[in-house]
Amino acid sequence: MAKVDTYIREQIDQFELDVKQKNTLGGLLRLCHEHLDKTDDELITRAFKLCCKSHENDVRASGEPYYLHPVEVAKIMAEEFNIDDVSVVAALLHDTVEDTSVTLDTIEELFGSTVKHIIDGLTKIMGVFENRDTKQAETFMKLLLSMAEDIRVVLIKFADRLHNMRTISHLPKQKQLNKATETMELYAPLAHRFGLFKIKNELEDLCFKVIDPNSYKFLVRKLREKREAREVFIEEFMKPIKDELKEQNFTFEIKGRSKHIYSIYRKMQMQQKPFEEIYDLFAIRIILEDPHTKEDCWRVYSVITDWYTPIPKRFRDFISVPKANGYQSLHTTVITKKGRKVEVQIRTRKMDYIAEQGLAAHWKYKEGNNSGSSELDKFVHWVRDVLEAPRPDAATEFVKDFQLNLYQDEIYVFTPHGELKTLPNGASCIDFAFEIHSEIGERSVSAKVNGKMVPLRQKLKSGDQVEIITGNKINLNPDWMNDVVTHKAKARIRQFIKQKERRIANEGRELWEKRAARGKVEISDQELTKIAKKFKFNDAQEMFYEIGSGAFDVSGLYKRVKELKSKGRIEDEQEESQKQSEETITDEYYTTARSVGDGKALLVDGELSNVKYSYANCCNPIPGDNVIGFLSRNGDVKIHRSNCKNAHHLIRTDSERIIDVSWAKNIDTQFLGAIKVVGEDRVGLVNDLTEVLSKSLQTNMKSINVSSEGGMFEGIITAYVNDLKHLEKILRKLQKVNSIKTVMRYE
Ligand code: MN
């Protein structure tokens, strides 16, 4: 292993750059030194070389060598975000794992685990953006935050998109429109939410140029025509202010740039005003260089208002009360002698930095539902820290400390049409199905996650695309209760279980009524309830349920009713139990079972056992299963699997009737085992399944029921097996049959 890795490193370090590449690298390093606190030249050089080498045969749509794209993305990381050299390295490598043969292991070996994690995160979120309904920018942001563990992943994604938009003219028109629409709907609002206003503005202008080239050109021309007049006006307006500020020893920069093109256009549209009216609303920004403080902003404010008349209504103090995203500035609108309104913004260099490209002016969740989370606290602390005592290294510290796990409680998954759904963490495909529609949930047969067949109970994670395959009949399984977390799914499954219990109870009642009619016994509902209580059921309904499910024999009930009827009347439980508690069948058998087991387990099918027993047909236990015995009221011991739902019910309600049982060593009877197989349907599948059973496993099949729907195959096979080992062997063999996705024991 170590040998191979050394070899890769040597290979990269010895990679010869051509003259153009050398110059490009030199430019990038200069930029890093200019904008970053510290730069690891060696690491960046190595990343640059790997980038050149791995993309050596790739060409961009423009015809340029591909490596220039990652380099430009890296430059954006250094220049626009100026976080750290790790981001620059990761940006250089951002397309390598996805597009070339470079592996994550190699990345880790050469650049360390942080770079690896960033690249991994980028590769993971890559697919999430393709062909989605991008109008849900807000949910997308949460999705991004829940998937990307490192904020640098998100920032590189923005830088990547920015460069792709800057070079979009090389793509075919249709692709340009696609990308531009997606960027406008998704990336620009996201950039806004992250507080990346500069990036957002540039993205919007680039999109606007593609989407509405005529309006774009018109506005560019207009702006060019007006530029000179504008500069003259600003010059005149600021002249007295500048002089006064210099007099008072202020160091500052004045920005009089117009709004970005797209926002002028949007204002024209929204306010239905001509270009001139929008454009003429000047905004001038005065940025105080370090080490000026917020108090100095107020002094500048007083200088300005000495010269120009302020409009009181338009005054805003975002310094004492920063905006939710951390934005700080003083805003005032003043009127010139000629009656022209000018908005003046006053802020320090640091405030400007945070407003335009700071890391975190950033996001602040309006929803406020995370106020209790410690991560958010950490974040808020950090913002306050930066705002109050700006430190150059704060951003670097921040990305190290702050893990983007604000949305750990939720996951974000896609429908096949790219629509986003929010689910609680831990949700399965079943939850998803019920979330779409309860009917989809009830009929779901199987699921595909990211195009692959998975069991319905599979848990989902953010970014998954989920498709539910449904049958034309209800397929709801009470066991699903263990695999769901949403209220919606739980409620429906519970309702289903109730309905099923009612149906079974009704069947039980019918069985009883037939038996009673045959024996010409007449009994009122009231008397039935009393009888049920004698048998220690809660009510008649529960008794009928047990009859319906085969756990309680109807002839046992009949015998007892006959017996009691012959005594004339059916008494209340208390009265009767006092009189004859000694002689109940239950107790008789209870004693028998105890004596046989001698305090130890009752051996099923062993020579020791002379107790009547049978296997519960709700769970079909087979030797090897963990089992418990249940002493039924008419005398025999029913063997259940210990994980059987009915058994659990019995343990809860009738624990004194549970008997410890275990399997004898040698059992030569055969047992019925049921197996469920799900897969993609194909010709000859049933044949292959039966072949495996009969030929390679010498197993006799009792039945096979198959259904096929939308290319999906589902089969229930019952077969005679010796024991659990035998059954497990069958499961393993069936799993290997071509196109079979899941094989499980069927209850
Ligand atoms: Mn890229």
C-alpha cells in the first residue's frame, strides 16, 4: 500500500508543467499571498500539478485545456471568499474525483483528510442539483446544509457555478438557457441567503444576459451613456465632504457604482418606471479604512448632514441594530441644493467586507426554530465576535469550528419528478410513500432509491431520490410499524392493524355462531362477555379475535358454554371463581406443563414431552428459532416464535400462561417456512427460483405465489425445511439468483 502511495506522490511531484501552466500557477500563488493569511505553496503546487495531470486529456467547451476551470474556481476562492489555502486546494481538485480516475484515498494521502472531506462532500452534492425543480431554494439551502458538513463545500459549489456562468457563451444556446434558469432560480437566491451579495449580483447579471439579451444590452448601453454624467455628479456631490473628511484625518474610500444591471431591470419592472428614474436614485458608499470604528461612522454622518439636508424618514441605523444577516451600516438620504435625492451609506471596511463577501453575514434563519441548538448559538457568537472585534483570522477559525449540522433533525429527499420533500431524520421509504399519499403508502411493494432497488424499510438520507413502486392492491404490513417514524405512516398502519383485528374478530364470531347453531346453544352477548372474562379475556371481542386467529379453539368455548348452561346460568366471574377456581382446565394443564419441564424448558418434539402442543400458524416457528410456549385455555401448548407479534400480545396480557420451551436436539419432522423474494421481473425468473430450491437444495416446495407489477416481481414461496439453518441456506441461495434484490423470511 505505502509503496503505491509514495509512487503517486513522486509521480505528481515530478510532473513537468509547461510554460503556460507555470505562469498560471505563479499567478494563482501570487493571488493567494495577496488575499490569504498564510499559503502553503507546496500543497497548492501539488494540487495544481494533480489538477493538470488528471485533466490532461480534457478540454472545455471553449476549446481551452480543462485545468484552467479548476484554477479559475480556486482563484475565486482566494479572491472573493478569501478563506484559506485548503479551500484553494479543494477548488483545484473539485472535479477530479467525479470526472477523472483520481480516488478519494489518493486525495487524502496527498492533501490530508480535510481536503478529502471537502471533495467528498462536493461529489455527493453534485448529483443533487441535476434536473431538479429548483424553485424551492429555501428547502434546497437546508438540504445543502444538511449534506455538506463543511461550509467550504458550499462556497466551492458557488465558485464553480460562478465560473461556469462567466464562460457560458461557449455552450449551445439551449444549454445556456437551462443553466441560466437554474442559476437564477436556485443559486442566486441561495447566494443571497448565505449573505454572498456580490456573488449573487454577478450571477444575476450573467443569467439576465442569457435569458433576456436585448434588455441586457439596452441597459448596458444606457449605463455606458450615463457613466460620465454620473461620475461628474458624484465628484461634485462628494467634493465638500471629501475635503472636510480629509481635514479631520479620515482615511476612506468612496464607491458610487450603480446598482447591478439586473436589479435596475427588476426595479423598472416592479415600479413600472423608465430607466432614468430608477437610475437617478444614487447611492454613494463611504467606507472607512481600518482602524476606524463605528463611532467614526457617526462623525462622518454629522459631516454629511452639515452639508446636505437629511430626510429624517429615510434614516437607518444598522450599526446599533444590525440586520438579521449581520449587515451593519448607516443609511441616510439627503437632498442636494438642486433638489436631487442621494442615499449615503457609511460603514467601516470590516462592515463592508461582511456585507459583501464576509463568510457569515450570512445566513440567519428567519424560521427561528433552531434557537435552542448549540450549533446556532456558536454561530451567533461567532458573528457577534466578528462584528465587535474584527480579527483577520476569524473566518478561518470559523470554518474549522462550525460544522453545518443545523438540520440534523430533518432530511430532504426528492420525488422522481425532482420535487423536494422534508422528512424527519430516520425516515424510511415507507414514511416517504405515506408522505406522498396514504394510498401510495398502502400499496407500496418496493422502492428504488437513486435508481437502485432497496427494501421498503430502508432509511433515507438527504439528497436521495425515491421512487415507490405500488401494486394494485393493499400491501400494508403491520410489521412496518417498526420501520416508520412519521405520524402519518404510524396512524395509518395502526388503523390498518385495528381494522384487521376487527375482521379477524368477526371471523371468530362467525365461527362461534356456526358452532353454537349446530349445537343449538343460545347465548346472549352479555353472557358471552361473562364467559370471555372467565377465560381471562378483556371482552368478547378479544376472545373472538383469538378464535379468528386460531389461537383459541372454538370447540373449547362451546364445551364450556354447554357445561355452564347445563348448570342453569352463567355467573359473574368473581362468584364463580371463588367456587371452582381449582377445577379450571387451565390450571390443570399449567401444572402438567410445569411438572414435565421440571422447572426447565419444555422440550418440543423431544421424548420427554408428553404435553399436547402445536405450532402457531401466525409465525410458523421452525427448529432453531427462539420460541415460547403458550398454554391455551383448551389445553394444548401453542409454540410461537418469541418475536411473533401475537406472542408479544400474549406476554403482555397473560404472562402467567407463558411456558419456557426449547427445541429437542434431533427432530426429523419437516416444517413450513415462508420466504418473500422481490426483484426486477424477467423471463424465466420463477423457473430459476424453483430450480434453486428443488435441484441445488433438495427442498420440497409447497407453494409459490407471484405477482408482477411495473417490472417488479414479488413472490411468496412456502417450502418444507428441517430447521433454521436450512431456511437460512435457502435465503442465501435465492439472494444469488439473477435480478433478485431482496429475499427475506416471510411472516
Ligand atoms: Mn467544476
